[in-house]
Amino acid sequence: MVQSFVKKEFTPTFENGRLPKLLYVCKAEADHTKLPCVMHVHKDRLEILYIRHGRGIHTIGGRQYHTKQGDVLIYNSGVIHDERTNPDAEMSVYSCGVSNLKLEGIRENCLLPDGASPVLYSNAFSQDIKNLFRMMYTQICAENTGAEEVCHHLLQSLIIMLVKQIDRRIDTEEHKEVIVGERIKKYIDDHYSEVHTLESISEALNISLSYLCHIFKETTGYAPMQYIMRRRIGEAQSILINTQYSATEIASMVGYDNSNYFNTIFTRIVGMSPIKYRKRWVDGNSNANR
């Protein structure tokens, strides 16, 4: 028998003993992740995603990342993100939503400082992280007695493990083009449902049209109107699965006066109509809870 003793005291990770709360845990197989989860944002929670298998293309905070099995993706509260499977590799993931998280020196419901890389290459810790997600998912789905308390402690373990691995160095690149690109992105994020022409953005920001298109593509990887389109459809996806608004009402809410055009764009990006998407989501959740 070999005993290993705890050799030193530790400093608590969570500020003032305030403990995070698990809102949900999800296991998504390839048949679900092949549907893109287009640009959306969570303002009231942090989301953590672990890639169990395959590869993906994730845009987080305006920057694109080619992700792979074992990677952990951190979506800070208020950060826009876009998720899609790499066309050459199916992807399956675990994810969880977290609230009431406060780490010293970092915004509420954020796991890393603004500007730090949101992709963590877990390497040697990958299996441990996968096991923590698996245990949380199994406990919640089985509705075991005490599952909520067990998951409460498993979540703390997951966050502490991630915190110790996060590279908190911030990309401080501040050259002119980065600043301008971020300024354009912020304007579009604030007005995506109102913008109908590139000229209106150019006039509002007093930036030439050609320069605006060039800088925005360099910053985000998307042409401005392509970004606006994905931002609108991403918001529509969230409204579809969280409310009972009709597709026509949602079209207007995200900036489309013509509901038929909205249906066409949604189908082209997501792979199915808004109504089919809502039904698939509802049916999928019903089956998962049986």
C-alpha cells in the first residue's frame, strides 16, 4: 500500500468563498453538432465546452479557432461565439452552463481575463476533464438522489482544474488596424438587427467602405454582411428554442422584414427551416430526459 499525503495548504480559488452554480450539462453527438450553432451570446452565464471527438471551427470573440479532440473552449459571459463542425470530421462534445462564478480580478461569470485565449489545450489533463463532464452528465440524467450536490462539487473540481491551466497572458497587440476592427465589430454587434447596408456602417463610423471591409475581414474572418447574417441567425436560433414566438415574429426581431427571405437564409445556414429546427430541438430534449 502506498499513501500520498497532502503536503501543503491551498488558497481558495473562488472569491470570498462564493461558489459557482451548475445550470445544465449537455452531451451532443455528431448528428446534433453537424447543425451549426450560429453567432450567439450568453449574458447571464459562462459556458464551458469539451470536444470529445472530432474537429470543429469555432469563432470566439471575433477570432476563429480550428479546434480538435481534447480541447476545452471557454465562453465568458457576454462573448459572442459561433460553433460548427469541421466538414472533414464529425464532432461530439460535452458542455455545461455556469452562473454565480466570481474569480478574483475577473468579471462575473468569466473564467479568464478579457483578451486571454479562450481555447485550452488540455493535453495530460484531457481524460480527467472528460471524466468530470461524464460524471456530471450521468448524475443529472439518471436523476440520482443527491445528484445536484454531487454535481456541485464536480463542477468546482472542473473549474479549479481549468483555472490552474489557463494561460492568463493577454494579447496586448494594439496596432491601429486591430483597434479599428474591434470598433467596427462592436458597432455591428450593437446594431446587427438594424443594419441593412455597408454604406450605413461606413457613414456611422466615418470609415471608407473598402477599408472597413478589408479590416473587418482581417479581424473576424468574415465579410461584414456575412457576419451580420450569421449574427441574426444565431439570435434567431436562441429565440426559437427559448420562446414560443412564431418564425414571422422572430424574423422581424432579428432584422428581416420579409419572413420568406428569413426562412431561406436560416435554412441555408442551419440546414433546415426555423420550424423544423425548433421541433428537432424540442424532440431531442424530450428524448434526453426520458
